[in-house]
Amino acid sequence: MASRRSAGLFRRARKSIPGGVNSPVRAFGSVGGTPRFLARGKGCRVWDADGNEYIDYVGSWGPLILGHADPSVLRALRAAAADGTSFGAPTEREIDLAEAIVAAVPSIERVRMVSSGTEASMSAIRLARGATGRKRILKFEGCYHGHVDALLVGAGSGVATLGIPGSPGVPEEFTQLTLQAPFNDLAAVEDAFSRWGEEIACVIVEPVAGNMGCVPPLPGFLEGLRELCTRAGALLIFDEVMTGFRVAFGGAQERYGVVPDLTCLGKVVGGGLPAAAFGGRADLMDQMAPDGPIYQAGTLSGNPLAAAAGLATLERLRRPGSYEALAKRTRQLAEGLQTLADEIGVELTTVVVGGMFGFFFHPGPVQSFEAAKKSHAERFRRFFAAMLEAGVYLAPSPYEAGFVSLSHGPRDLDQTLEAARKALRRAARVR
Ligand code: HOZ
């Protein structure tokens, strides 16, 4: 498969953009080879600058739950753009989106729009600290909440992909108030609470971890966090940037029946445009400026194009059967991969939660970052390269989840599994 034009664009990009990319994982650093410069997408397919076609399981890292260039999203965008692209003043579309979010997500009584998941988690943490008057926060190893200074410890996603412990530029003092516990380890959280209980403002967690591959919560884990937080007077924050409107319409909190105090949203809520949000109990959210003293602001927050794309996406997802169809396709894909791996005799653990999936070249179980890191890196690289060559675009890192959209159909899944048969054989050759 030719990648001459992508290679040329990468060389050109490196002259004006650090590393040639605007987000590190995109550079293919951990898988090697040339990052594909994508030219267009339609449904579940994307085409690169050399004209190669791929079945896409990245979906802009989650937002494109309807697929690329969905007609209803494009219609909504055209209508919104014709009215003007940004005002820095309130608009009616923002209220429509806020009302849709409040109606959908169990814990959210009020919601504030921002532009990225990083902003959402940064703002939720500020609110938690401001509302409780406490300083410490607790996060989980391998969870990633954007590139917020205080959260760049033991982080997943690009930080894990690059294998770095944190980041220069984040003074040690900035992370001294961040406590860490292994994901799914309630005893460690209990321990932290017994030591620092009075000082912990919040626990922030991806209810289904999606930045160390895909790692679901063990039964009782989220419930236990809820109980420990309530008992200690700390707030529970669900980072549902990935899981929101993805693992159920009401996110992981609907799926698992655990209600956090605050929730971060992103990705699907913006329908493929830059939008995110944080929301929660009214008594907490009302402490945000301008009604309350906790400050947060943004010129493009609630941007009318992003609100329109988000609304059109939620509208489509609300149709009966959407989540059943999404879950069925994702399950078929993961089960197909697992069956092939078992037949070929390569150790593989596949994971599915709603419309997201993960796979580890490891016999499993994978319930923590420690276990996720044991996935066979070279097998992943071989598998990734073979899939790409065969026209299947997967996340170029083992520390990311995969995403299926409503536009992936039986033919796409069959083609993917056909490619996987050969790719797994290649991975199996690595000892
Ligand atoms: N950290 C993002 C996914 N978890 C990657 C975003 C990107 O590279 O676009």
C-alpha cells in the first residue's frame, strides 16, 4: 500500500508542527511507520492522501458514533454555519443541547459547555476543590483526563504510549496533591481515605477506562467509590468524555447505576466538533461564576456549530435500538477477533463495553494498568501494521480504546475479520 504522499506530508509537517502532529499519539511513534494523513471520511471509511481506503475504528477517538460526514450532522452544521459561526454571546442552540444532556445523563442537573475534555476535567476538579474547600484529589493509574498539570501522573493515553512518567514543565509541587490508586483496587482507595480522608476533595475516574486500552470496572468498584466518597464528604467525578453517550445514552452511570456528583463529557457530545462539558448537581454547579465564585470561562464554549453537531448526533442516538445495534456490532467484532486468536493460538484478551472495545496481547484478565502494560508490544505492532496494510485503521497505540459506529455494517466487520486472520498469524510469529 503506497504511503508516499503521507510520508511527504509528514516531512513537510515536521517543519512547522512539533513532531509533525497536533496530538502526540497520531505520530505513530510506538507502532512505527508513516502516520497516514487523512483526506476524507464517509460512514465508517476513511481515505488517506495516497487514496488508500480504510475501515476506521478510531472515529476521531470516539466522537464519530454515527460515522464520518453523517448527513443529519452535515445538515445541522450547514444550517448553523449559515447563521454565523461564533458570537461569544449566549445562543438558543446551547440551551437545546444543555437540556438534551440534562434529560439524558442521570447525575446532571446543570451543565456548562467547554471546548475539550481537558477543560472539562480541569474545571470539574476546580469546582470540587472550591466546593469542598479541600486540596487533595485522587486519580487512578492508567486513567487519562486530558493534559491538566495535576493529572499528568500515572496517566494513560499518549503519556503511557510515550512511556513517560509525567511531563517536564509540570513542577513537582503541582502534582503533590494528586493521590493515585490502581484502577479497580478499592482497598487502595480505602487506604488513601483512611490516611487523607479529610483532605480529599474528589475522586476522578474513567468509569470504563479507555486510555489504557479498554478496561471495565469490576463489579462493586464504582459502587464502592460512591460509598467511600459519600462517607468522607468527597465528590465523585466520572470522566465520561469517552463513555458518555457511548456505552449507553446516559453513559456509564446509566449502565452501571452509579450516580457521581460531577460528570465530564466530550467527544460524542460535540458530534465531531470541538465541544465538551462538565455538569452535575445543581447545588454544586451553581457555585460556578457568574452565580458563584468559582471561575471558569471560554470564548468558544457552547459554540453554535459544535452545539448543532452535538444535538444532531444525540437526536439520532435517541432512536430506539441505536445502542443495541452498536453493542451487537462491537460484540461481533470482539468475539470474531477472540475466536480467530484462539484458533491461531495467539494469546489475546478482548474487551467490549457498549460501543467501545479493546484487545490485549496477553492471556488476561486485564483489570488494571499493571496488567494492561503486560500486553505484548511487538505483537501489537505487527498486528497494527498488518491491519493497516490490509485497510483497517486502528488506534496506533495499545493504550487506547477502539470505537465502532452505527455506520459499521456486516460487510465492514467481515472485511475486518478477514484482515485480522492474517494479521493475527503475523503477530503469532513473534515470540
Ligand atoms: N488522547 C487522545 C485519545 N485518548 C488522543 C487524541 C488525538 O491524538 O487526537
